[in-house]
Amino acid sequence: MKPEPLASLIRLDLPPPSTSDKTADADRLIEGLKRIGIDDVNVPVGVIRPLSKQLREDVFSITAVVGLRGDRVEVLDIGRERIFGIALDLGSTNLVCLLYDLKTGEVCDRREAENPQVRYGADVLTRVQRSMFGEYGLLRKALIDGVNRLIATICGLNGVGADEVFALTAAGNTIISHFFLGVDVDNIPLSPYIPAVNRSVVTSGHEVGLDIHPRAVVYVFPNAGSYVGGDIISGILFSGLHKEENPVLFIDVGTNVEVTLGCRDWIMVGAGAAGPALEGGVAGIGRTASKGTIRSIGIDNSGSLTFDMIDGGEPAGICGSGLIDLISALYSSGIIDRAGRFKAAEGRVFERDGEMAYLLHKGGGGELWLTEKEIGNFLLSKAAMFSFLYVFMRAVGIGFRDIPRYYMAGALGCGINPESAVAIGMLPDVPRERFVPLGNSSIGGAGMVLLDRRLTAEVEDIASRITYREMNEDGALMQVLQGALFIPHTDPAILKGL
Amino acid sequence: MKPEPLASLIRLDLPPPSTSDKTADADRLIEGLKRIGIDDVNVPVGVIRPLSKQLREDVFSITAVVGLRGDRVEVLDIGRERIFGIALDLGSTNLVCLLYDLKTGEVCDRREAENPQVRYGADVLTRVQRSMFGEYGLLRKALIDGVNRLIATICGLNGVGADEVFALTAAGNTIISHFFLGVDVDNIPLSPYIPAVNRSVVTSGHEVGLDIHPRAVVYVFPNAGSYVGGDIISGILFSGLHKEENPVLFIDVGTNVEVTLGCRDWIMVGAGAAGPALEGGVAGIGRTASKGTIRSIGIDNSGSLTFDMIDGGEPAGICGSGLIDLISALYSSGIIDRAGRFKAAEGRVFERDGEMAYLLHKGGGGELWLTEKEIGNFLLSKAAMFSFLYVFMRAVGIGFRDIPRYYMAGALGCGINPESAVAIGMLPDVPRERFVPLGNSSIGGAGMVLLDRRLTAEVEDIASRITYREMNEDGALMQVLQGALFIPHTDPAILKGL
């Protein structure tokens, strides 16, 4: 069976009415859809209104946009020639969107923008607290306005009308998904931590307040609790973990670290805060991937660092994968010690504003410095990530070497060098080919559902099978964390097994 | 099984969340409904928005308004204590509405008002013509404003808030139903006479533009073609004709005469214009039923006419049933001849403005006159009605005496005296107990569906079984009509059989 997008464009050649066939216009449309296998379709009044004129203008050869609404197919509009869809990753820090041509299933463009809620608080819990004190409306408006601006940008750049967007899928953590839907977040941070809704929500562009077609199908991924949001579920779908015969691991690193271990029989998720350091967000020189961003760093024969920039040009900053390489190179070159401290103020290491710092680059555009404090923050995030992973695996009783594949998404998903990550003790020391980068798995899963409505059932199934394991309550965590603050670890054997 | 209204109020005692039950609020509501047998319910985002607060205010003992939307049950609102419903008869001339308490199923009140579209044309075809020349918007607005005023009146008089109305059923002829939904009427009067929609439409208060709860379930009866509207289908449902073992007749007289003959195996409908005379609309003294309206007329021992007024008082006008009695009395007293002409200017018959007229009443409030021309118009309508009935029955091949019951609705449904109607040749000469008045069957059926959503399937079944018989094309009609212009008929035998 061919995949069916959440909204599809169908051309129908209907028999024109005659004295022997007086079927009404809407009934004729419904019967036409039935003949091609689309049963029990709903035609809303808003579509019947322009129908009679459109049918006669088009001499009963008409296009219909049909979409999934609940369990039922609905005619969203008629007389269209093009239809588009949008997959949205609602990140705490960044909003990412993909524009799809739903006639071909091809991606037209990808755009991202900062989540405007960041100005109300870098972490989502701060935003929830501000909401509880009367600023919910402001926070919701900031998010929806941000999404609408992103949609307007991507549509504008690609010559697509906002009302040509007939489907949108959105995946985000539980709190951001709640803001997106405009439902209460107040009870999420209070014991027993109850979301307003966990199930997937199928609604319309109008109901959410999006500047797309008002009847567009909007699908918001389900959550599996306050700490396991739709972004993780979307990522699991994208990784295929839920279909594996043997347990595999899926690590998504953003502001939080989310670790999923599972297979077709069971799925276990743990999550915890790691801070934005692994995304390059802590370093003053950190920046997201764009022209001039250093994405990887090597050491040449002379012992000097070599940079690889996105689209070449002058180095303008560094992203997460570059930072991992850099820390690894500084350590292997003996410039920093196991604790991440500079050994001596020599070579490119200088004292600057009372603090030791490494001069990564000096050019026409200015200087790029990495300070000792920034390295410390990075190591804290690295330690948190590895410790979560270690404690989680130990709780389940599976060793690092027993895992055939490590799917990596988020900050780890965009082409990090596993050698560097293992060298600094961020990832376990297993054969490097087991690390499989997935990119942005959250938007990947959102795109999959956009292009195949039948996957919504698979998503529900994933959500229902997830067990959440609280890790902050695990006493072993702090112990492992202390050692993981060093490069690669105070007990390097821990990287190989459990 | 208990009948279930289109919208019902349900009280749910939900288990409060705990550390061992972290079900989200919307999911908890859905599970609570499932436990009482309401499966696969949809909770729209607009209901999830206030849900978390309401659940905690009500300590998880909450009310939910659930309604049928398509094949699926939807939660329309939460936290209500009362819910109401409205049944609407969308007549060409009058709008009638019943207000129901949906908790008890009882009728609270009945109100009616003139259809404001009347100012654009007494008959619906004139209104369609004006629509085709750019006045559709005006005509639609007139109707919806009229309905909204009627709803505001009936709600206001009964202390009901507009947003407490969660269900509305509407039955009207095909054209008025189209105006109500806001869909095109342009193709209805043009061969091959194609409506925009025949199926029943289930939509919302918001979509139609009604001043009731925006998510209220609005059910508009299906049509069975351009000439057989939802009012007839609703009337058939109310009469029970579609369940009869042997064929019975159902006559609905308004501005049109609609004749339905059928049983559980088949249903045949014929319709034609009769003019408003049978409703009392042609006579200058005609008025709808209200205080002072003459509803029946007798002849006392002295040969004088005696009046029975609604709520007593001074005679102020006459309604359809009174007019039938009056014509019959004038004929049996020898005041008018078989052609409806006054025999002599004696007694209460005077020449007035160059025309013979009967002084029905003279009092403090003025004089009530019935002119010869008005009698002629009445006889034309009477003749049209009887001829339709006769030709229709003959086409089917069933005699008057073979019909065990004559259900009468509309102008005939409100207590006409069958003796008078038979005497003037308006109804066939069969045992009088076979005539069963149904009142306003259109609103009767609308009320039935409002109180029992399962009847929507029965309505669809009725609509699908209806065969329409074009009667204006029947050559025999004009022949019978000529004789029927006389009292009771030029060939009285025709009243007894076929």
C-alpha cells in the first residue's frame, strides 16, 4: 500500500448530473470518493459552500484535498492544484521546520529560528513558573507568533501560500507541546506531575491559531508523561527502535539528555538536564550550524589544529561537534589536563580577564577564545550525559557491549566524530561503527507521520509501550557523575562495560 | 435502551491522580467516559483548555456535555449544570421553535415568528431568483438573524443562556435548508434541479452562525431532492408512516401541499403549490392562531353562525380551520352556491367596493368581511390540494377507502373539522375517524431526533427510500382540478373512491 500523507490531493472525474441522475453536489462528491475507496468521508459545511460553483466551473472534473480528522477522512478543500505540509520540531531553544510538497512527498526547504519563549527563560521549567504567575498568555503568544513567523518565512521563500498548507505535524517536549496547543501547564511541575493531555491531538490550523489553511490537519505527537514528550516518541519512530528484535539505544541530546533503550517488546526512557553545553550553547564562541561554523577539528602532523568550516570561509564560531573535537584535541595534545584545566600559559593559551583561555582563531572577523570555565561547563554536561547513560543501562542490567546500535540524535546526531566523543568519555568505548547519527530525529519522525497517516497508529503504540525511569532519584548517579567530570573518567574501565 | 439526546449531560466521578496514577487530565476524562460505555470519544482542544482547572475546582467530580459529531461522540463542554436543545421548523412563511430541557427531555416553551425572508418574496422560488441576482447574502442573513432572534426570545423568556443550548435540529424544505446552511441554491430551480447537498448535515453552532454554544451539535435533516425537503422527512418520521405494515397517507399542507403515501416497504411523495389560502393567508381577515382568532364555526338552531375563538374575547380574525368551517357553513346554509358565489345580497351579504362580501362580525374592534374573490382563492387552493391527492392516489393505484389512516399536518394538522373539509370536497369521503391530526409534524420529528440521536439512522433510511412523483406533469391533474373548483366537486362520487 502506498503511504498516504495527512492531507492528499485527489483528482475526481465526476459524472455530471442529468435528469436521470439528480444526486446533489455534496453527495456526488462523497460518492466519487467512495468509488476510489475513500469511504465514510465528511464534507464540512465550509466546503459545501463553494462546491456547487466550483463543480460547474471545473465541469465536474474537480480536485479535492482530503485529510485525516480523528478516525474519519474529511474533505478539507476543493479546487486546489498544489498542497503542502509542514513538519515542526518544537525545541525548547530552537524551532525547526521542514516544508514538504505533499503531491510528491519531497522536502522543499528547511528553516529554523530561536524559540521566542527563550526570552522568558532558557529552561522550560522557568517558563512554566512564569506561566503560573499570570504570564501564560504571553508565553503561548510568543511561541505561536514564532511558529507563524517561521511558517511565513519558509512559505514566502518558496512561493507557497499560507492557505496551501493543509497538514502540519508538531513534536516537542510535553511542556512546549502544551504551550503549542494552548492547554494548561500548571500541574506539570507539581507532584504528581499531571499533564493536561498525553494522547496525540488531531486538530485544525484554526483551533491552534496557525497561519495555515484554517481546516488544515494539525497533528501533535502524544506524550508519555511529564518527562517523556512527543519529541522523544517522534525520535523513536524515526530511529525504528520500536521494531528492533534486540535492544538498541537511542540518545537524543539537546538541553536535556534523553536516553531510550528498547526493542519491539519494551521501551524504557530516562531523561535529565544536561544544560546547553553539548549543543555548543555555553561557549561564548558557540553557534548553530551555518556558514563559517567550525564543525570539526583535527590535529595535523606538526601538532597544530586544523578546522573544517561549513561552506568554508573565515571561522566564525563552533558548533557542538566541533567543540567535542576541540576538547578532545586539547586533551590529547596535553594542553589541558584530565580536569579540563590548562597546564600552562604557553602556545595559544593566555591569561585573559583573570582567567586562562585558548585562542582558537584570530582573523579579520575578530578572535575566537575558549575559556577554562567554558571547558568546565562542557565537562559538566558531558559528565551528566555519560552518567545518565551509565546509570540507566546499569538499572536495566544491559552492558554497553551488548548494544548493537547507538542511535544518536540532537547535538550528537549531526555528524560528531565518535573517536573524539569516546576519547573524552562522553560515549562508551564500543566499536565506532555502532554509533549511527540520525540528525534531528524529532523532526524526522514528524515528517514521517506527515507523509503517512497510518503511522499515527504506530506512534500511539510506541507511546503506550514506554516506561519512564526516573534517574535523578538514583543514588548511583552522583557517584558516577563525580568521576565523569574528568577526561575521560577517573575509572576509564567504566567506558568499556558496566 | 434509553433514548440519548443529541447532547447529554453526564456526571463523572474520576479517581484523582496520584504518584501511582499519572494519567493526564484529558486522558483521564476519556477513560472515565469509556468506563460508562462511551467509547472512542473526541475531546477537542477547546475543551482541554479549561479542563485542568475545572477538574481541580470540582475535585475530579465533573460534568461533561457529550454530543454526536458524525459517527463519533465529542465532549462539547465541561462543568455545566444544565443543558438545553432547540428543535426548529424552518417554514417558508413561519419559523417555529421548541425549547427542550435536555436533562429531562421536557419541552420548556414554544415560540414562532415570521420568516424574515418573506419580505423578499412570499414563495421560495422568488427568493431563489433574487439570490441568483446577487441577493443571496441578504436572504441568508435575514433567515439566520430571524432564527437568532427567535432563539434569543425563547431563551430569554425561559432564563436560559444562549451558551446552554448544546443541540439544535432543523427541518425545512430543500431551499430553506440550503439558506440555513449557507450553501448555494442557484441550481435548484434549473433543470436537472440539483441541490448542493441532500444528505443530513451535522455541524456546529459556530459553523452555521447561530447564537448558541459554538460547539453545539447542529443537525439539519436530509432532503430527498429539490422538491422533497427535510420537513417532509421529519414529518414522515413523526407520523410513523415508514413503519406501517399497510400503506397510509400523510398530507402536509402549508404554502405547498405535500402528499406522502407509503409503508415500511416503500414511500412515495408528491408535492405541488396550493397557495397560502388553506392556512387562512389569502383572506383579509386571515390570521394565525392567537387570542381572538376564530378557530371553528358552527350553525345554531336558528341558522345563525356561532364562533369559537381561541381564548375567547372579541373575534379578531380567522385561521385555516375556521375558514374551512365558514365556507362549509356558507354552502350548507345556501348563502353561496357550488361555485362559491353569493346567491343574493341578503342577510349578512352586502355589496362592498363593487364586490359581494359576507359580514362575518361587527363589533368594537371593527368588521370582519369575507369577499367573493377570497372565497374563489380558497376554492382554488382547495381544488389544488384535492386534485393533487386524487391524481397521486390514482397514479399509485390505491383507492381512498383502502387507506386506513390519513395523517394530517400543517394547516390541516391543527384541529380542522373533518366534516367541514369533506363537505366542501377538500378531503375524501371516508370514515371520519381515519383522519388523524398531527399538528406541526416537521417540528415534531425535529424534536424526536433532538431527544434520540439513534433516530438519525432512521431518518437516513427514510430519505433513501423516498421516491418522488412529479405531479405537475400529470395531464389528469388539470381535468380533476376543474371539477374540484366547485363545492364539493362537479362529480361528488370522486370523493368516495377513485
